[in-house]
Amino acid sequence: MPVLLPPRASDSFLDLALAGERAQATRLTLDLFAGGFPLPVLITDLLGAVQREVGARWHRAEIGVAEEHLVTGVSQATLGALAATVPHRPGRGTVVLACAEGDWHSLPAQLFAESLRAVGQGVLYLGASTPSEDVSRLLERRRPDALLVTCNLALSYPGVAGLADAAHRHGVPVLAGGRALNPARAVALGADAWAADVTSAANLLRSWRRTPPEVDPRPVELEAAAAALDARAPELGGVAYEALADRFPPMADYDRRQRARTYEDLVYIVRFLAAARLVDDEEGFTTFATWLEDLLVARGVPAAALVAGLEVLAPPVRDIDERSGALALSAVERIGCRAA
Amino acid sequence: MPVLLPPRASDSFLDLALAGERAQATRLTLDLFAGGFPLPVLITDLLGAVQREVGARWHRAEIGVAEEHLVTGVSQATLGALAATVPHRPGRGTVVLACAEGDWHSLPAQLFAESLRAVGQGVLYLGASTPSEDVSRLLERRRPDALLVTCNLALSYPGVAGLADAAHRHGVPVLAGGRALNPARAVALGADAWAADVTSAANLLRSWRRTPPEVDPRPVELEAAAAALDARAPELGGVAYEALADRFPPMADYDRRQRARTYEDLVYIVRFLAAARLVDDEEGFTTFATWLEDLLVARGVPAAALVAGLEVLAPPVRDIDERSGALALSAVERIGCRAA
């Protein structure tokens, strides 16, 4: 059984998807499957690689959101075609797999669901942004072995905690995964365990079927100041936006779209500060600030604009959460060093 | 070629999907296709019928959002499997198909895209909530024959107008469709035409390829008061929420979830008022109010609560847009008549 994809298989898929040649992209994938490549390899090293490359190109401003959507649609259709090709065997046990409320990036969850099914795990896949109370009612009725939550963006941390609480109310253990989590962050948000990949998730679920873990029915306690910061992000973004116009003169020439984008970025900065504090992991904000700096620079916005934004945000943020205010200022220093 | 599906095919699909038997639901569909049912019939009378039934059951509070997501995931995967089974023929021309920003219900657009491809139309499918400015850049680069916009919820009207403007800036004509539109509404939002179904859409696109329509590059002029009402809906919902607590005593016993839901409903009412005024079609609000009344009653909320909500909303709404205020009060009278 071949395990290494031909060089440039994912490049070919991506070129076809961007050209709108959906049928050919799917055909390429089904041919690889027919040629002996196992489903998990095609999911991780082909479709997964394509999505990572799309994200990277968007980050470098080489493609827009519309192209991202175009490729995602092709990948989703291909995944459906691929799944129907795999011989069906009834899955062992049942887990529910959901994205947190507000998380609309369902493809990683969908890839994960198919990978689990491929190793014989029964999965009820709910997909994008499902409200916690609705998941709660489903768990009450279906009594699955576990709730799986994927989280690829720190903005969804409060939603992950909400899903964990919903599961625990019904005695259902929670396994979390995804790029925005690690073991400590998952536990801070109420998950009972974290899995890096499908193999470890499947193994853990097997052990949970043998010996269900103890589940604490109490809601996870999130840092109150961080939760308040997240809730008040739109307001703080507005305050900072006004102050930024004084601090950063080029804003006077911004058009409507640039002004809207600037306000959005300020709100995101506050929400990523809150997210880092929710999981008590300041590293998360540092990573975000570097990512945002690169993203802005690729779009012609100088690092000085981000520095000014962080400086005007720091005082009102500090009034709600002192450590978040300090975190914003430490990012300023780091960006200053990089720029110098 | 059989054209009438076996009785209860869609019931069987839905039962399997709700049970999480994704593979079997897909198999059932692929077997019907192998048995000679054409793709458009399977899309409209099977997958489309399943989604309509899911919507109806959710409206009657028989299933929750989580079950809706479960079924949508199965339908999406099945659609991908089905599309890969259809022999590929290169499509004529290219159209871009998108949902308006804020519209996350992509499955109807996806079903429409596959139906168009089945009749030989080339489609670049963008799917859920794509920002207008990103669609604009894609249109500039790809120069399609047309932009197709699907709209199934009146809340997306401003987004439809935004997409129409984006297309017209690049001389691309706009064809709109979906349950929330009709010819007059589509034109009011800037579309150049409206199509009731795939056949009429394909015919129109064919005629546009022969004779491209004249496109007016100027942005569509939306009723300013209606746009203001939509923008201020969260604020008006907050004002009305405070007033409602006095007017409707049972609210004192509402839990946190019920209070959040009540506020959300008030905001939705304002946004549907604005939507009806944006397309100058008050009928749209009447339909919504009846639908909301039934939805609330199915969840144990008496019609009196909706009447009280409309009454407290009317004065602040009237301050922004007199006709919307009158529309809210006329709904009160109608609900009163129905309840009596």
C-alpha cells in the first residue's frame, strides 16, 4: 500500500480547485484512492495539505476569501465522494463531533470525522457553529461515548468551554483537538483530554469505552476578567479606534473599507488577548500578534500601525484586566525589536 | 428514465441521516441514481425535500439545531458523492455562485450549483457567507458571464445588494434566486433578473451569453430609513427588551437562556421589518410574523408575548421609520384576530 503521495499531488489539486475544475480535482483524488493510497493519507496529506496551503496563501495576500471558499467547496465535495467510495463497515461506539458556536470553519472537523470513521469509529458529525444548548439536548437524547470538539481559532475558546459544560451536564466526557489547542489549553477550557491526531483520538476513545472516565458535572470556571474582556471587545475596539485616528495620521486617508477593517482588527486583538488569558497561555497572543503583523505587512499596512493600535488598546484593556494590558504592551516591544 | 421517486424515499433518507447512518443514506441515493433517476430529480425531490422537512420539524420544535446540522452534513456528503458519480462534461460558460455575507445556509446554493452543472453550465461555487469585497476581486480576475446569488432568508437582503453592487462595478450581470426572493424583491436589491428554478436560470444564462445584458455600474439605492433600521436593530432590541419586562410579567421568571432568546427575537423582528421595507414588500413581514408566532407557540411561548414585543418595539421603530412602526402594529392586530 503506497503511503507517500506523488510529489505535487496537492499542488495539482489546488490548481484544479482554483480553476473551478471540481470534477477533475475529485477524479485526481479518487484515482489516488483506487491506486491504493489509504483514506487517512489522502485526508491528511492531500486535502489537509491543500487547506494549509490555501491558508498560507491567504495570509500572504496572494489569494482572497472568495478563492478560499472556492477551494473549500471543492475539498468538501471531494471528501463526500471519497467517503462514499470507502467500503462501509458499521462503526464501533458513537461519538458526537462538533465545532464550537461561532466557529464556521467546518472542513477540519469534517476531515477529522472521516478519518475516525475510516478507523471504525461511529461518528455523528454536526459541523460548523452549533449552539451549546442544542448540542446539550442532542447529547441527552443520544448518550454518545464522548463529545469531540475541534477548535482551530482561539476566538472559539468560550464556545469550547460552553460545549464542555453541556457535555458534562449529561455525564459525557469531552475530547478536544485542533490547531488552537494543546493539552493544557484543552483542560483549561474544560475538556477531559486532548488528542494530537486521529490515532491517539481513536485509542483514547477505545479506552474510554472500556473504562468511562469520571466526569465532573460542574461548569468549568473561566477567568472572569478574561471573559469580561471578550464580551466587551466591540466596545473597547470602538474606544481604541477613536484614539488611533489621533495617534496614526495615515488613517485620515483611509477609505470606508480600510476603516472597517481597522476597527475589526482592534476588536480581534482584544479577543485574542482575552483568549490567551482564558487558557492562561500568553504565548498564544504572541503567536497571534506575529501572525497579524505579517498579515498586515503583506497588505501594505506598516508594523507601526499595529504598534499604534496596541498602544491605544492597552489602557482601556488594562482597566478590565491588568495582565492583558501588560501583554499588549509587551507585544509592542517585541514588534519594535523586529522592525528595528 | 423514472422521474417520480418511490414514496417515502426522502423519509427513509431523513431517518437514516438522523440516526447518523451517513453511509446508508448516501447508498440509498446512489442506488436511486444507478436505477435511472436523474440528478436534478434527486437534488430537488430527495435532498431538497429532506431539507424542507428538517426545516418544518425544527419550526414545530420536534428537532433541534443539532439534528439540523447532522442531516445537513449527511446531505452535503451525499451531494459530493452524487456529483462524482455523474459523468463529467466540461461546462458551457462560467458563472460564480455565492451566498450573501452573513448567510451561512450554503446547502441550497450547493444544490443549485450541482443542478446547473448537471445541465452543462460551468459554475464556480463559493458557498456560505462570502464578503462582497472578496467576491468583487474574484469577479474582476475571472470575468464570469454572471454572478448568481441565492437568498433564503430576508436578513441577507443587504448582503444581496452588496454582492449586486460588487458585480456591477465590474460589468457582471446578477441573477438572483432562493426562497426569500421573487422578481420584484430581486430587482429592488439590484439583481438584473430572478429565476424560479434551474431550467429558467439555465435558459436565461444562455441568452445572456448570446446577448450580454446592459449593466448599470451605479450602486443600488436602498431605502435609507430601512437601512438605518437594520443597522440599529441590536440597539432597538435592547430598548424594547427593557420595556418588555414591564409589559409582560412572565418574563420575571425567565432563565438566562430564555432572556437571551427574547432579546434575539426582538432584534430579529426589527431586522425583518427593515428587510420588508428594503424590498418595499410588507407582505414579507406578515409572513415572518405568522411564522414566528407559530414557532414561539410550538415552544410554549404564548402569542401574547409576541404581541407585547411588537407593541414595545413599535414606538422606537417608528422614530426611525414611520411605515415600519405601522407595520409592527398591524401585525399586532392580525395576531390578536387569530388568537381570538
